[in-house]
Amino acid sequence: MRKISLLFLSLTGLVSAQKVKVEALYGQNCAGCHGAKFEGGVGGSLVDGQWKHGSTDADIYRSIAKGNVQLGMNPWEGVLSDEQIRSLVIFLRENEKKTLTQGVNFPTPSPDTVTKTELENYKIEALVTDGLKNPWAIAFLPDGRKLVTEKSGQLRFMTAANTLDPTVISGTPAVIEHGQGGLMEVALHPDYAKNGWVYLGLSDGTREKNDKGKDDVRCITAVVRGRIKDHQWTDQEWIYRPDPKFRSGAGVHFGTRFVFDQGYLYFPIGERGGNIEAQNLSLPNGKIHRVYDDGRIPADNPFVKTKDALPSIWTYGHRNPQGLAMDRRDGALYNTEHGPRGGDELNLDQPGKNYGWPVVTLGMNYDGTPMSFNSADGKKMESVTEMKGVEQPITYWLPSIATCGLDFYTGDKFPKWKDDLLVGALAQQEIRRLRIVDHKVVSQEIILKNIGRVRDVATGPDGLIYILLNGPDRLVRMVPASK
Ligand code: HEC
């Protein structure tokens, strides 16, 4: 893969005539030898899971770039760009997965049947199957009740008996439901039992009619806290409310999850479709922020002394992080984020570090063209896969799974999963269990599949695993089963 430094980016990264989609790229250059359906011909099958010349993404990249002249595979380096070769790797991987998973049984739970996984067996209990609309996040109250957000802006109680309380909490802040944004995260202050603070992450802004009678929406992710008395939101305080000048009309990439630790609150704001803005430290989008739990800025944040930088920024270069979790064993912070096609990431978030978007990404555009972006001075640039000074994800998903919801399993009902990371996925409708040792993913397993888009996954105080699903909208939980 190409390693280039920022200095040379302006020389080498310029986009040439590379609007060719990956399907066409394959059809024109590869199908003749490897088959229109990748089934093989003069060259071998590219979807049978057998890679004679190395099976990692980097190996396949090298096979294409360097070729194998003796065997009759010409090198494509210099003929195709780095990003085009990368897009072919993504494309081959997507199709390999499609072929290999045909007829494979994943752990798809159904009521009353036991689902077996490598280490633990479980049953799914459906708690709420009716009445929730686009649920986004769940938080657990000490008395056994739960709070659930709905994207439209409603904050609701679930009773301790896991029924939906029909009375919606009133007086919650106005929310601009727009595209992917709305009322998103909910979490309790770690000392909730003493102070009663409930934190919400939401799309904040304005919706007005313009001259043409059309909705003019301006919004960005914000963080607010308040208390709930009976069914009334009170004592509201803004914790992080970006200046109105940072609002945008984009309907995408709001981010939003909360992690509390030692008096700090960490939360991401997605790049709001702003692309290169994720690299600009004077903007709040495309960043993970750290503030005190009352909104003050810690004096030791990495950019407090950087001219024009927002002092709340903890890390930057993020696209759309919708998962954030801390490993209690060592205090390491992780986020998952939606990348472009083939570029979903798990990152280890270290203060002041750059996570690359959109300059460095392993993905390509959804339409199969190489990833590109407009630089700050308006030049069309091609993304690269690696760059000095930019952090690589600790793992990524190819094909993309559409990561959403992230939690370490900290309960005691599934002892063999203790402190494993649970990764939810919308598009692939799954939960993956990642074992993490020394900040590395040492194993990965799909433990649930195909019962809905996983919006949130959380260890309950009872040690059971609660899952909010979209389409159909439901709250379910995993309970241990003996066989
Ligand atoms: C002229 C025929 C020909 C063309 C065109 C061609 N390949 Fe190949 N390819 C081969 C042969 C032959 C091999 C070696 C097969 C073997 O070792 O069995 C190969 C090997 C490969 C491998 C390594 C496979 C493995 O098992 O490790 C990959 C990946 C690959 N080609 C991808 C491509 C892609 C992508 C393109 C289009 C950009 C392409 N090839 C174009 C003939 C071709």
C-alpha cells in the first residue's frame, strides 16, 4: 500500500481521470481471466476463499499490484492507481463473502430456541415488540426501569417489568429530526443515584420555512443534561452546544455516544458530511470531544494551547462514530465508526491523534469509485490508505457491517464473554464479539445475526445483554441458556 507524507500529498494525491466504478474496472481488466462471476478461468477463482498467494487484504493488494508474470498475471501497479487497486480488493472481498456465506447458518436466534456460540449459549427474550419507533439508545435506572430514546425526540420509560410506559417524558429539549439525526444518545451520570443527572445527545438547531416555502434545516449534535421528576424533564443545562455557525443542513453523520470516566465525559460528533472538515481543529464535527461532566474544559486536553483549535477536541479525523466504549481493565477508549464502502473502523482513541478521515481511509465510495475529497483549498484529492502521523484502525470490516452501538460485556451472566467487546451492526444485522488483549483484536465471532438492525447493545445491571433493534423496532435481551 502506498505510504506518502502530508508534504507530498498535494503532488501525488491529485485525482486524475478515475471516475471508473469498480464493477467496470473489474469487467474491463480482470473478468476475461477470472470470470464475470469471479468463478475463474485462466486465472483462479476469486471467491472460493482460497488464496494461493496470501489471504490478507494486503496480500491480495500485492497480488494485484505486483502480479505474477511467470503464472500469467500482469502487474497492475502503474496501470491502475493505488486507490483503484484498493477498491478492487474491497470488491473481491465483498463478493467472496457473498459466495462463501450462501447456505451458511449464522447464530440467528428465534424465541424458545437456544443459540449456540463458541463460548456461551443464549436465548433471546423479546421485551418490547410494539410501540417503540426508531429507538436509538437505552440507559438503566437503579430501580430497574430503563430510559429509551426515539429518534423523533421522545424520551420514554420502560417499567421494571419491561413494559413500555405509555406516558412520554414531557419538557425534553426540542430536537431537529433530520436525516440520520434526532434524539440519539441517553446515559446516566455515574453518580445518578445521588445527583439525578440524565444526559442526552441530540440534533440541535432550527427548522424554518425559506422563501420558497421549503424547510431550511440547520443542525448539529449537542449534549444536554437534566433531571426527570415523575414524567417531567427539569433543571436543564447544556453541556456542549456548538455555536450556531457550526450547524449545517446535512442529514448525515451525527455520531453521538457517551462514555463517563473519572469526572470526564467523552462524546463524538460525526463529520456531518463535511469531509475534510474532520481534519480542521477549529470545527467541532468529525471529532471526539472530552469535557468535564458539567461541560467545563479540562486544562490538559490536547489542543487547549493550539491556536484556533476547539479546546474540547480529544481526537480528530473521524467520519461517523456511533459506538464508544471504555475498557474498564485499562481505561482505554475505543470507538467504532461508519467508514465509506469497505472502511468501517474500530479505533483506539488516544489524545490528540488523527484518525485520518477523509485523507486516509481503507474504503471507497459507495458507487465503487476511489475515495476522494476536496482539500481545504478546493482541490479534488484522492484518499490514501496509510500516512505517517495518522492512526490506523485496530481492526476494520470489509465488507462494511455498518457499526452502531458498542459495549464491553461487564456482567456475570456470560462469564466466558467477560470484558469482550460487543459490536453492533445495522446493515449486517449482527453483533460481533471481539476479544481484546493489549489493545489488539485477538479473535472475533458473530454471536447474533439477522433479527434486525442493531442500533444499540448494552450490558444491563442484571448482567443480561440488551439490544435495541430497528426494523422491526424492538427491545430484546440475551439470557444465558444451558444447552
Ligand atoms: C491475463 C489473465 C489475467 C488477467 C487479465 C488478470 N489476472 Fe489475476 N491472475 C491470473 C493468473 C494466471 C493468476 C495466478 C493464478 C494461480 O496462481 O493459480 C492470477 C492471480 C490473481 C490473484 C491472486 C489469487 C490467489 O489465489 O492468491 C488475484 C487477487 C488476482 N489475480 C486478481 C486480479 C485482478 C483484480 C485483475 C484485474 C485488475 C486480474 N487479476 C487480472 C491471470 C490474470
